[in-house]
Amino acid sequence: MTKSRATPSQFHGGAAIEVIDVSKTFQRRGEHLAVLDRISLEAAAGEFISIIGPSGCGKSTLFNILAGLESADGGKVEVNGAVATGASEHFAYKPQKDLLFPWRRVLDNATLGLEVQGMKKKDARQLVEPLIEKFGLTGFEHCYPYELSGGMRQRVALLRTVVQGRQIVLLDEPFGALDYLTRTDLQLWLSSMWEQFHWTVVLVTHDVPEALLLSDRVYVLGNRPASVCCVLDVDLPRPRGLECIGTPRFAELEEVLLTNLRDPERANRSSSIGSAHLIGDGRVDG
Ligand SMILES: Nc1ncnc2c1ncn2[C@@H]1O[C@H](COP(=O)(O)OP(=O)(O)O)[C@@H](O)[C@H]1O
Ligand SMILES: [Mg+2]
């Protein structure tokens, strides 16, 4: 392997992340809008964790802080035990509204993140091309976004994100706008990519089965200002296929998440269920 030609092998391996007591209040037209209230969560290197919470509770704000686009008012973020503030080289971020440029072909959309980092187009293509097949885009390299299905567009956006070779991948509701079948296909595909590349993944979703299918652990956030109201270890065996959705354990875990989402206050007062840690006032309760 020459130095100038990077290969996909450089994308292997994730990093541990710890979010510790991160808080954020926006100032809007002279008013304070408290959004995040001492959020703490963690993922070991190579773990897949999900964050679920009501709309507007601050999930995208948390990702913006991790990616260095917003600053936190309090708390800290650590990657592999070292404080990581501001724009950090550890995170690949796929924002919630991550549009492809309609005038750029698939290859050129996929290389965009690398080009923005200052890489020459030719070098960026050398990184992207070996991944085209894995991302199910063979034969579509020279198509424009309007020629692709919704699922393919998402795969191009994901390729653009992960080709940047960062150790922690932040995905903000990547499949929210897709129909059920396409979404399910992409969930299983993402799971297989994660198993191959061993990234650390943090996924924001509002889809409870999606969180359970993909994650090692799920963090449930309450209403704004959001704090973590439940941490659920997902002990379903891997590799997981659609068949696990029909199992009694899946239904049990789904019920825990739905109870917490519907009424975080009430869920906090109930006793610990299965592998869920119910959290009140920032402390583990059971
Ligand atoms: N830059 C900003 N300035 C002021 N308010 C913001 C800003 N970004 C987000 N907000 C507000 O913070 C709250 C949380 O937003 P967001 O993080 O996008 O929620 P979620 O992703 O959970 O739906 C919303 O009320 C939103 O209007
Ligand atoms: Mg959001």
C-alpha cells in the first residue's frame, strides 16, 4: 500500500466517547431557552448507541455541540479519555437535513466532505471508489441525485459522511423520511456496515424498533430542557435480523422505551424494569 492511496482499511475502528453533564441554553430575542440539562451518555469504542426523545427536546443541538457547530454552556465531551471541544477530528456528522447537491453527480457528492477538508478531488475519489459497491451504488456513480431512489440518496449521504475516516459517526434521523420497506432495508444494511467497520455510532431516531434493532444501548431524553430519563441496555443477541422484532424480549424492551417516551415522569417513579436504568435528577435510580 502506498501512502498516497488510502484504502478503506483506514476506516476501521472506533473511539470511546463520553458526554458528561452537557447543558445548553439558547438566547433568543432576549429570552432564555433552556434546551439541554446535564446530559450524560457514553459509548465504548465500536459500540452503537441511540438517542430517542420528543421532537424539539434538543437532540440535534447535542449533535451540533459534539460536531463543534455549537458550544455547550456546561459539561464536557471526552473522546478516548481526552477532552474534545470545538471542531474535533473524531466526529463524522450526518445532519438531519443533509441534502445532496442536485448539480453534483453521485461520486462528486460523495467526495464533497473530503474536498471541504482540503483534499484534492482525485485523492478523494480514490477513497470513495472502493466503497461504491459496499454502499450499493455501483452503476450509479455518474447519476445525479434526482435519478436515485430515496434509499440510494441516503446511502450517498452516508458514504459522504463515513468516507471522512472519523472514528465516531453521528447520524441524525437518517431514515426518518423513507417508506417502511426502504427504511428497514437501510437499517439492516447500516447494521452490517457497522459490524464490518467497527465505528462507534451515535444515532438519533424517533423510531423505537429502529433503536432496538441497531443499538447496544438506548438513551431516552425527556421534554425540553432535556435530561436523560432512561438508559436501556439492549441485550438482544447479534447479529440481528428482522426476526428479532417478533421475539418476546424485543416486545418487552419496546414497552420500556414507549412507557418512558410517553410519560418520562411516571416512568421515573416506577421500579427498574429488566435492563433499564431509570434516572432521576441525573442519578441512577435502580
Ligand atoms: N441556534 C438556535 N438558536 C435558538 N434556538 C435554537 C437553535 N437551535 C435549536 N433551537 C431550539 O432548541 C430546541 C431544540 O431543537 P433541536 O435540537 O433541533 O431539537 P430536536 O432535534 O430534538 O427536535 C428547539 O426549541 C429549537 O427551536
Ligand atoms: Mg432534530
